[in-house]
Amino acid sequence: MEKIEKIYPRLVKIRKDLHQCPEKAFQEYQTAQYLKKVLEEEKIPYETVGMTGIVATIKGKKSEAEGEKEERILAFRTDMDGLPMEEETELEWKSRNGWMHSCGHDMHMTMVLGAGIILNQEKENWHGTVKLIFQPAEEIGEGAEQMIASGKLEGIDTIVALHMNPQEEKGKFLTGYGARTTQGICLNLTIKKDKKTAENVAVEVASRIVELVDKKTASEKNFKNHISLSPTIINTEENGDVKLFYDGRTFCDDDSDRMEEIIDHITGVIETFYPVKIQKKVVRIGGSVQNDTGAVKRTEKILTALYGRESWTESPPAMFGEDFRCYAKIIPHLVFSMLGGSAGEKRYGLHNCHVTFDNNALKSGTGYYVGYARDYFKHTGA
């Protein structure tokens, strides 16, 4: 697309600038100021949500006589926050503040900005509204709820999001119907030993829990879908207590419920055989993103027209959580896709301090958003 090629050098600069200032959830102050500066330069009006969230609005100016009688509202959503880790890439413009955009949020923001720049230039050609949603705090699963509670997203018919996948082939889009991500379930167990018992008893209990949970989840027949449950951290406290943290991933509430039942049963049995008390805290993070069938069909049609049929494939759901699913509470049609694009020879995964993303993916992602909007306002449906 000629318009994307024209602004590509600017998009690369925007991406590099954003990459160098990753920030904590709900504290994306420098990021928000930068985004507002670009929006102001393009004369795209925006509103602030909370301290750092932004909703920008582009209204098409084509007359109702030529367009549809009822105005339709389409939204593109990007996340903004970084992760607490030292970046260990070889990039000259890597972050140096103890935080990193290792989940590709700098790429996501740049693509949505790029689409906004082009669609704002074309607003005389279509009737309807595009909202650009810059959402904070995706990494802790709380940002989407803040954006929804603001009341600034009312009336949106379809919302679109694209996420980088550095382990997939460059330029390859991953689409799919139904569930596209998991819901997270964090199980925090504190094993408290009796003061009179041996110091290592809590460690022994933690090891036994891990063993039993592994066996039970592997043999369990009542899960409806594939699940993942892994111990991530085992900490021994000074008093001899042990903290055991589990990271679970499921595709439905029933499987999360069953996961909790298994943990409850095993810890209950353990307490009858060992002189310990086990405290449990459960945090469920979001739910599974459920793609709308019509929106997926539109996505696949657009990608085929833009980049050819070989540019996309229908893939299994991603084994991570995403609070994008929260928007289903107020928006009828959601579509979440992924885009391959590692810049290094080795394809590191998301949230890795060595991961890099190919700037050329900015063209593909921006083109997808622009193509979706053009087709959306030309035809009815999600």
C-alpha cells in the first residue's frame, strides 16, 4: 500500500521512541504523552481515560445520502504497558529503565497509530466512526475494565486487536474462530508447618503437592479442553514456611473450577498426613477471548486481498491470557489475531528479555487495520 510506504519511516521512528520508554501498568505517563503528541500533530481528537488511557475518534465525512443511514462505529485496540525486566537485546535503541516492551506493545501502538493517520487522511471517503483505544495495564489484566467503565466506548459495533507473535514466520497472520486465548488462574499456596516439626517438612510437602497435582491433571478425564497448570515459584520463608505458586491456563470456567477442586482435594489429603496447614489464594485473570465468526471471515477476506491466501493460517488458541475479552461485555463483535515477526535469527518467545520484533511487521499490521476499516464501512456485518 503506497500510503503505508510513505509513512513507514515515521512509523519506525515512533516504534523506536515508544520502545525506549516502557512503563508500569497504569503509570504509562511518558507513553501517553507521546501518543497524544502524535494525535495532536495529525489533528485527531482524543479523550483521556484515567491517568493514561486514551480514546481517539475519527469521524468519516461522507454524507449519509451516499453512505449508510445509520452510523457504524469500529474500534481498534492496543495495549500500552511494559514488563519489569532488563532488556538484553543488541538494539541501539533498547530500553534502559529496567522495563521492557517484551510483549510487543510498542509494535501494537505504532500499528494503531499508523492506521489512524491513514484513515484520518481518508475520512472524506467513508461514513462512520473509528475509535483508537490505547489501553493501559493489559499485563495485569485490569486496563480493559477501566476503559469500559469510562463510558467512552458506548455504541461500538466491532473491536479489532492484533498481537505480535515472535515465534511465528515473519508476516504470517494467525486467525481462528471461537476461543483465541486462555483465561488465567493463579493459585498461591502457603504451607505453614507446626513449630515443633522438622524445618524441611514444608519443603517435602511442597514437592509432594507438585507430584500429586502433575499426576492428577495428566490423568483427569473431566476437563473439557486442553489445560496447563505449572508450578512457577517455590519460595522458602525464614520461618520454614513454603510458598508455592501455580500458573494455570484454561479455556472455560468449568475447567478452572475443576482445577481448583483438584488442588483443594490434594491439599486436604496432605493436611491429614502431615503436620501442616495450607492456605490457598486464587486469582482468576480474565477469560478466554472469543472471536466473532463474521469478524474472522472479514479478517481472512481482507488478508487474502491484501497479501495473498498464504499470508494467514487458522491456528490453535494461544496459551496466554488477554483482557481484550472484557470488551465483549459491551461490544457485540470481537476479533483477535496474531502476526509473526521476530527480528533475530533465534525466535525467542514473548516476555523474554532477548526478544526482538521486525519493523516490517508495522507495514503488515497497519495495512490490516486500514483494510479492515475500508471494507467494514463499505459492507454491512461485523
